[in-house]
Amino acid sequence: ARVPKQVAALEQGDFATFLKLIKESGYSSYMYLQNVIPAGYKTHQDVALALVDGTRDSAEFLIYLPKVMAVIAMGYGFLNAQLLFGYLFDSRMCNSMHSFPLRRENWFLVHTGAGLLFFLAPTGVFYLLMLPLCGGYYYIALLSMAECVLYYLFFFGLAVFSVMLTGNRFAALVVYGILNFLSMMVWWVVDTLYAPLL
């Protein structure tokens, strides 16, 4: 259906419409057919990148956002874990908190739930505000938000583990840094050794 429109646009001398239709065709191939990437190429996706860089619409912005959010989630997850579980670093505060008639499991669940809400609430509001700007590509916003949430869950989980394991602010930061380094090493090993075998 696009080819006759492209031909008509060229015959009428409407080059802007022709380029718009070409771009739509590229997006269709990229997003729906996924046939702009040669088989087996994981690192060289030049045509896909050209399609993404070809415009600055909000939907394309949402494709890049999770990469930025991963860096933010790394720091924000650790900060939330420090704030929510910081009472564990002071024995008097810890004894005071655990003297309340709640079980420790409930304290853990409440603090973990609060840490998740600290991220989910502003992120959800942001993506709801972005929906009208997505131009009908709502699934991109949904996938982008899901990716951001998964990044946060990973980093917040590592931070909570570090805090619970150490009981010391500085030691928690060191353990968190080591775990992040090890996770990046595992990703690198999988990406360089295992991915080419697929």
C-alpha cells in the first residue's frame, strides 16, 4: 500500500511525503518484520540504528531511555536500600524497630515494597505522561517501562542483599560495587563467548 503512494508522491514532486513514506516502510520492517538486521548479526545493526536516529520522536526516545535508567537505577536502588534498611546499621535503632509487634519478615516486606514504590510511582507517572506523545506506539512505552523496572529490581535487589549481608554503610557500598562488577563480568563473558554461538 505504501509503494503506490511513494510513486504518486514522486510524480507530484512531493519529496517530503516520499521520505516520510520511506521512513514508515523502514519502521514497519524494523518493528514488525524485524528484517533490517542480517541473520546472526548481534553487534552490527546499522540500518536499525539509522532508523532510530532518523527522527527524534518520543517513541524513539523511549527506546534509549532504559539505558539511561539503568545507570540511574544503579545509584537510586542503592540509595533506597540505604535509606530503608539504614536502621540495621545502628544497634539501638535496630532493637527499637524490632521491638514493635511486627515480625521481621513483615518489616522486610514493607521496606522492600516501599523501595519498589519509590521507583514505580514516579516511573509510572512519567510513562503515563509520555503515552500521548508516543504516536500510537504504546507497546514501546510498555516495553521501555518494563525494561526500566527490571533494571531497578536487579540493582535494588543487589543493594538490599549488600545491606543485609554487611550491616555497615561502607561495607555495603563495597559489596554492592563488587557485585555490580561481577555482574558486568558475567554479562561480558556471556556476550563474548556464548552469544556468538547462537
